[in-house]
Amino acid sequence: MADPELKSKVEELITANPVLLFMKGTPEAPSCGFSMRVVQVLDQVDVEYGAIDVLPALQPLREVTAEISDWQTFPQLYVNGELIGGADIVEEMFESGELAEALGVEQSQASTAAPTAEGLPAQSPPLQIE
């Protein structure tokens, strides 16, 4: 069973941030390729988002997200409190235009070509779970 205090904090962050990415590392320095792919997509659609580095509390956060959304792997992208998914789902939605629609941005702002640039600047500083 997940730590109730941590679960409450995670639920609060999901609710408080219209776009929230749980990732390994930070947007400026992703610690895994999957997290980097999601950061690149979010930067390409030019949307502000919060980011949480899961590495300092990986196992407790896996337990919490399993209870919240039945998803244990990272990255995880939440939009308006709903889990969108991980890297593959985010990229598929980006290419089809569904991600821009879910984020409330114009499709013309979000090219459907998969992002290729590495190390794009992040839109938001990482959030901390305390």
C-alpha cells in the first residue's frame, strides 16, 4: 500500500498542474531516453508544464501512481488530472494531433513531425515533492 501522505501530495500536484510530467531526471537533463522523448514533444507543442523528478523517490512513487492511475512506469504525462500515458502514447498522440487537442493548443502550433532536436529548453522548472 502506498504512503497515504505521499499519495495525497501527488494527487494535489496532479490537480494543481494542468500539464504535469513525472519523469526520470529534469526537463533540462532527462535521465532516460523515454523521459527525453516526452520533454521534446512537450517543448515542440510549446506548452507550459510542471515536471517531477521521480528518481529520488522512485519506488514510493511507483506505488502511488499504481494506486492513482494503475500505471507504474515512468515517464507519465497527466493533462487536466487525467493520465495520458508514457512516451510511446504521447508520441502517437502528437503525430495524430490528439495531443495538441488534449492540451488545448492549435494544431498549427504543434507540427506533426516527430521532434528530433536533443536537449530542448524546458518550459517549467521541476517541481519538488516534499
